[in-house]
Amino acid sequence: MKIIVLTINQYKEKDAIVTAVAENQLITFLARGIYNPKSKNSILNNPLTIVDIELVEGNFKYPILNSSKQLFTPLKVEMDSKYLGSLLLMNEMMMHLFPDEEKHRMFPFLEEGIIALRKTNDWLMTLLIFMSHAIRIGGFELEVNQCINCGKKKNIVAFSFVDGGFVCEDCYYEGMERVFTKEQMVLVRKIFNSRDYSLVSTQYSHGDAQRLFNKFLEFIQEAFGYRFKNIRLLVD
């Protein structure tokens, strides 16, 4: 079973209770020897590590880890603050934005995001795409291809989180906040239409992307009712 480790909670001296997301479920199990550097199970002692595991039933409350094989680790020799902050934020989003029974729906986007982040170090675009998936999976379908009110695809002049997406010139009303510039709205459309991480490492305005990142953060915190604790490393 392929899993992505989310949390590790110590149980006895060298054992731990591990919570991980799999392709079809959230799973919790006992991993013996995880705090022993010589143990083959020590590879699970890092959140967001992708591992192939085999579990067995026992007399314990949870299944017990029988074998494990590391498939991918987000850890590398040099990790700057943006890289580390990105890992922390992705893990925090997984743990707190979705009910346990819904977390597995983010599995493919989390797996691809972890790999894209390490391979490219493009933390900003990786997080923007990951956040767009979180918003969608969380039930907020923002319209980025036409006016949310009338369906027109031309003369788009604004993007409104409150209204749910793009707004055309005819539907724009006085007092509506123009959250993004025209260039930023083009980037928003590309991000929300992306179903993979192909935009990572492409050319884009860092300033525009940072603006989107800050606004995405605000929207997610408001919409999901959760305040992020691991963002100080990322917000300029």
C-alpha cells in the first residue's frame, strides 16, 4: 500500500503511532522501531515521505507495520526557509482543512506536489497549484473561464472571491473589490485550470504569484475556518 506520512506520535521509547493518507483512505498504524536509526522503519519518521508499506493485524488497537520501503523523500541536504515552510504548510493543510474521510481525495495532488517541489524548488507555483486543488476539493468551485453571473467570456474585468470567480464588465458593480490585475487574473485562470504541476518552473511574475499566494491564503483561512500556523516563512 502506498502512503504519504502525515503525523508521527511517539508510543513507548522507540515506537510511534503513524497517521498517513493512502489513495483511498486515511490510515493509522503502529510502527515499531521508528525512532531507532538502525531500524528499517526509521524512514517513516519524516512527514510527507512517500512509502510502500505492508500492515498486519495484531492485538493492538491499530494495525501493525510489517514492512516498509521508501519511495520518495522530500528531505534533502540543503533546505531553505521557503522549501521547509512549503512542506509545513502542505502538511498543515492536509491535517486541518479536510475531514478524515475526505483527506484521500487530495492524495494524488499531494504526491505530485511533494515531488514537484523537491525536483524544481519552485515553492511558490507548487503551493499555488496545491492550494487550487485544496479549494476545489474543499467544495469551492471558483469560476475562472467565464463571468460567474452571465457566462460571458469576454470583457472580464474583476475576480471576486465573494461572488465566486470572474466578473465581466456588464456584471461589475460599484464597490466590488478588484482583487487582481488583468495579468494576475490570467495567472489565476492558468492555475485553476491546471490538473497537474506543469506550470511549475515556467516563467511567471514572482510579484504577481506572491499576490495570488497571499490572497489564496486569506480566502482559504476564511472559507475553511482555520488559521494557518506555518506561514511566517512564506509571506513576504
